[in-house]
Amino acid sequence: MNENISFTLNDKAVSVNTDGERPLLWVLRTDLGLTGTKYGCGKALCGACTVIMDGMAIRSCVIPVSSVKGKTILTIEGLAKNGKLHPIQEAFAKHDALQCGFCTPGMILNAYSLLLSNPEPSRQDIIDGMEYNLCRCGAHTRIIRAIEEAAQEMKGAR
Amino acid sequence: MNEDKLQVAESDRDESLYPVSRRDFLKGLGGGIVILFAAGDPSATGQGRRGERPDFNAYLRIGEDGRVTCFAGKVELGQGPMTSLAQTLADELDVSLYSVDMVMADTARCPFDAGTWGSTTTPQFGPILRAAGAEAREVLIGLAAVRLKVPKDRLAVEDGVVFDKTQTSRKVTYAELTKGKKITRKLQTAPTIKTVGQYNLIGKPINRLDAADKVTGRAKYAGDIRLDGMVYAKVLRPPSHGAKIKSFDASAVDGQDGFEVVRDGELVAVLHKYPDMAEKALSKLKVEYDIPEPRFDDKTVFDYHMKNAGNGRVNGKPAGNLDTGERLSKTVVEETYLNGYVAHAPMEPHTAVAHFEGNKVTVWASTQTPFGLQRQLISDLGMPAENVHVIAPFVGGGFGGKINFDQAIQVVKIAKIAKKPVQLAWSRADEFFYDTHRPAAAVKIKSGVDASGKIVLWDYGIYGMGGRGAGLFYDIPHNRVTIYQRHHLLKTGPWRAPDNNTNSFARESHIDLMAARAGIDPLDFRLRNIKDEKFQRVLKAGADKFGWTAANKSPSGRGYGMACGFDVGVPVVLFAEVKVDERTGAIQVKRVVCAQDLGLVINPEGVALQTEGCITMGMGYALTEEVHFTGGKVHDENFDTYQLPIFSWVPEIEMVLIEADHDPSRGAGEPAIICMGGVLINAVYDATGARLTQIPMTRERVRRALAQRA
């Protein structure tokens, strides 16, 4: 059943008319044309589709789009502001915390959520918080380092 | 306009073999200086059979704005060629790294390339690129000498500016020199390239040039292509390999609001403007299959291979006489090693888009082989080369699995029938099913050690795979390697350092076993039995970094292991420390040290990334990754049953690069992974005394081996 679904996406009000059971991932990627959010598994097992809903990381491949009504969604496209990269993006680039880049948007947004809830994470906190985001290329140690540095950077900016 | 066209002998060229002619490439390039170059000897690189290679397979251009563009058929899969090739070229040309644009893996814009695999980009393509850069620099210096009225030997270049060394204010930029020019040169003889000590960029750690696109979501992969009128296809995955459709009823889906069903033989797909809707509709198709009787499964595959081995063929050059070797042996050690199927499991499943326009087709595909795909399509569709255009945009990991381009063949068939642009992305379950898995294999070894600790016998049999990595770098006077018949029900293909992971795991397990039986420290045993000086250097450097010391007993309880290997010309040694939870069978890898000799290192940062990637990915096949199946039915469909390495597994990783700047460059994407099975199995033995002979070392297998300890 099609319905009107309105929410805030990357600071802009958007509205889609579609079947509310459809996964948010595909509404973002097709209806809304934001391809930065990736499909990796379709079962919330890999984290490539991670986006932020009201400050929390969610796996958009299993979230029905009807459940984001009235919510605020942030995707990788909305993270840099006025052409300036977010400190987490900066740190990922600086530490080469990526190879093929396919898991990267999900990694960055999961880290964003982690740092919102825990601005001064220990190394173990980062490992625990990132544990179920998969990277096949093996950039893990660099991702941890990048998040540590971003946390420092963001702390300085606060 | 200044025309300096180079005459090239075209007589031995069969134009029909070349998808796109030289003229097509050069057409529309505009002004500036163009250097054509051929990358390496195809017989040495495996890049195409004799007679199939065009006379050039990459080119670079220095535009009238001074910007440098390098056109290369290589694919950026994450392994970093976009950065390292730009770095190589910029150094030789003496320009800023950031003035180089890379155009890659586009059959209409880049000359033929056989594929991105086998660690060939850096060792084979890199040197030719350097030569082309040097040639272009020579041309530019020639032009500058005329323009500045200064002899060439008084000129130097920095950051794209040519200047008189005796009067630096007398200068001219590359952009000024190329303005209004149209010069084409084909690299004929090797120009003088820079040598050690002259490099500005080579050897320096350089951050990835694709990072900004990848951290912002701007990087476009095949699945990010959007075309007017494009629909999404989802394929109906058969229940088993070898299955044949018995009955077919698509009436519940075909023609229903916005849905279309396409069938071409065994290929069945649902099309819809939303991929999720197409996927959901697959379950409404009523299709019955005939499924072949399973001959074996993931547990019995090894026995099946050993019982149906045939006579085998001897691989490489055997030496001495095995009977003599056995007579000389004081201790004879026999063992069989098993390693299951593994999936490539790139984070981006195979994806492709096909767009027919008039008599032309354009295909965007996540593939390691854009030109191979183009050739296949030319043949399948009966279309001329110039009408088949393949582009591999950013590819989300390959590891050998995207040499296979079945998804693109499927989408082209579907788009041809549907008569509209179609995108097909395999689901994760499709990916596990259609993947060309690393073959399961057994290795049987019978070896002997004499009274002095010398290995004198090596009889090595391979069941289920090939011989890469089975060649001996140990000095064993009586040896033979035999490869027996393969029987596979799943699709198999190259997986990061094909064969070598299994061969190195088997060999290095066995070397440790022999060392233990002979009562010799594993490092000492290897040093005694490997003469090669380079290898000795790598062994000693790695041992030193790790802090290896001989234990007074074996197993020592420290959880130390080591393993050596040789791949794509690189001697590599890994040392590891593990901790084993004897109650659960869980293995925690604490630390891994990797020593390797890669020759001249272009980008140490890239090498570090690749090596860390090898070590991390290698933990997967050593500890958990194994495809479960019965006959042609694949049981693993997602990451719940197929466990990839995760953050908490990642050990402390340290690296030693042997300084060898005067030696040719070698690729770093494969060597380090080959030792991961062996180093961890040996470390588990040292920790617990349990000698496993099968990987992955699942918790269950570890517990079983602990229970069977002598």
C-alpha cells in the first residue's frame, strides 16, 4: 500500500509516496537518488547500509521506510558541511582507513553515532562499537586509528 | 600547428583483434603531447596470447593546460593503482602528484589490458609507465631548449617548470610548452629513467588519491549508475549448481503492475523500477527444478578427490630420486592437509548495468576484466568491437572473484530482451552461489630428514587445485610435486594468490612438523634448509623484528609460529603469536610480523595497506571461512554462517621491508596472505601441542585436536 512518508533527510524536508514496507536503503538509493549508502548483505549483517536516524546508527536495509516518518535521517552525503569534510571523514582519508571504499560510508556513519554517544571512547569501546561493520579489504586497524583521532579532533572543537 | 607524427609499422597488426583502433583512441584527444606505450612482454606476464596484443596498451597525455592524463586499462579495486600509478608517472615527469588525472578501465578510452590480477600492475605496468613519463619529459625538455635557447643539459625540471640551472629565472612551464602543439610519440626504445637517489615521489608514503570520493559517498560503483528508463533486475537463483528448470510459471508476476519476467534458458529474472520490489517478487515465481544427485559435500570432498585422483601429472622439475631420498632419511614424516572452499565475499556484490542504444551497447560492470568482458560480449552478441563499450568504475573489492563477469553476461541478455537499460546487482546469497570459490583441496606430503637436519625427501601430491606455490624454495635433493585430477561441483576460480594459500599452509605445517620430530627449532630448521640469500635475509629480518628465540622444548607454550612463502617473485615470512582458549577452542591472534622483499617500493603506504589487508583477510580462511555445501547446493547465503574477520580479531601488525631499491618492483597484494594458514596453525601447535591438519581452524576442530593430543 502506497503512503506519503515525510521526513528530514540531510537537513532538508523530503516526502515520498511509496509502499511503506520497502526498505529505507532502496528508497534512498532509487527514489531519492542518494547512492552513497550501500547494499552489502540485505540482512543487517554487514553495516554497509548504515545511516543515522535521530542520532542513532541504523541498518537501512531492514528498516521499513514507513518507520522514518517524522524522523531525521543523515546519510553520508549530508555529513560534510559547506564543502568541509567532517573530522571523521578527514581522519579516514588521512589514515587511509579504506581500500575499495564500499564499506566506508557505513563505517563513517557508525563511527559518527558511536562518537555522539561516547565522545571519548577507549580503543576497546571503538572495537566493540564497530565490531559488526564488515570490511573485506582489512582496513580495520586504520579505521580504529582514524576514529581515535577524530574523537580527539572533535573534542578540541567542542 | 606542429605535427610530429610517428610512423609505426602496421603490417604485422591484425586490426580485427583490437577492439578499438589507435585512430579511435587518438581521435578527440585534443592538443598536447601524447606518448603511447606497451606494457611488458605478454609471454612473460600472461597478459594475452601471442598475436593478441596491440602494439601499445596505455598512453599518457600532457594537455595544453599542463595537466597530465594517464589512460590505463587497470581497475581500481581498492588495491590502490589509481594512487601508485599516478605517483610513478608524476615522479618521472617531475610534476606534482596532483596534476595527474587517471582514466582507468574504460574500453573506449583506454587501450587493451588483459585484466587486473596476479600482482602485475606494479611490476609490469609500472616500469613501462615510468619509461613513457621519461620520454615525455625528454620531448618537453627538447621543446624548452628551443624556446629558451639553452642547451638541454643545462635544463632541469621541478613541478612542471623547466628552467636553466645556471639562471633559474629563465624558465618555461609544461603548459606553455604544450600550448598549440600536437605531438604523438610511440615509445620505441627505453629512455633513461630515474635511478635510486633521483626520486622525488617514488618510495614516499602517499595517501590514497581516491579517499575524498570514498569518504563522501561520491565514488561511483556500477550499482550507482542511474539511466533514464532504467529498471532493476533480480535473478532467480537456482537451488543447486547443475539444476535444470523442469516447469516454469511466471504468471503471478509477469505483467503485474510494473513487473516483467524475462527468461533466457536457465536464466530467469524479474524486472521492476525498484530492486527491492523485483527481489520480493522472485518468491512468487513457480519454478521447479531437476537437481543432480550430490556426489559429495564439504566434509567428503577431500576423500572424493583422493579416491578419484587419476594418475596425476608431475608439476615443474622433479629432482633426484625419491627412493634414494627415503634411504637417506633418518625420520620419514607423512601427513595429509585439508583446506575447504572459500568465498571472495567482496563487500560489493557483482553488479552491472547494460544499455543498448541503436546498434551499440554500453556496460558498466564491477569487474577485474573489462576488456575480457568486452571480448566475450563481442562474440556473444556478434557486434563489432567499436559498438561494445565496457567501463569498470570503482570496484568494491575483487580478490580474484571479479575476474568472473557472469553478472554482466546475465544483464546484457536481460537488457537485450527487455529492450531498456537494466541494472543487475547480485544479492549476497547470489554472490555466495555464483562465486568462483577458491577450490577445496587436499595435499599429501611424505618427507624425510637426515641425521644432520637436512630435508632429503619431498613427495608432494595435490588433489583438487593447481601448483602455484608448490615449487620448492627449500633445497631438497630428492623431490617431486604431482597434481591430480580435480572434481568440483561449485564454480572455482582464482582467489587472492591462487593455490598458494593452500600449498603454503600444507608445506609450512609440514616443515614445522618435521622440525619438531627432528628436535630442531623451526627458524633454525628453515635456515638450514633454505640456501637462497634473499630468503635468508627475509627470515632473519622477520625473526629479529618478532624477537624469535629458540625454545628449549616443543611445543613451548608461548604460542609462537612462523611460516615462509614465495609468491609473484616475493619471498615472504610471517611470525605470529596466538592465544588459545582451550575450553572454547577460540584462537586470538595477538601479533603478526611480516617480512618481505618487494624490490623497489613505490608507495610504502600502499604496501602497508595491502599487507595489513592480506594479514586480516588471511585470518578468515585460517580460522572460520569455509563454504558449506551438498552437491551443487551452497548452504551459506550470508555473513551469519560465513564469518569474515571482524574488528576484535585484528592483531598488532608489524612489517619489515627489505631494502632492495635497485631491484624491480613487486606487487604486495598477494604475498603476505599465503602464510596465514601455516603461521597460525604452527602457532596453535606451539601454544597447545595440538597439531591441526585442516583449516579453517574452527573452534570445533581446535577442541577436537586438543582432545586428541598425544
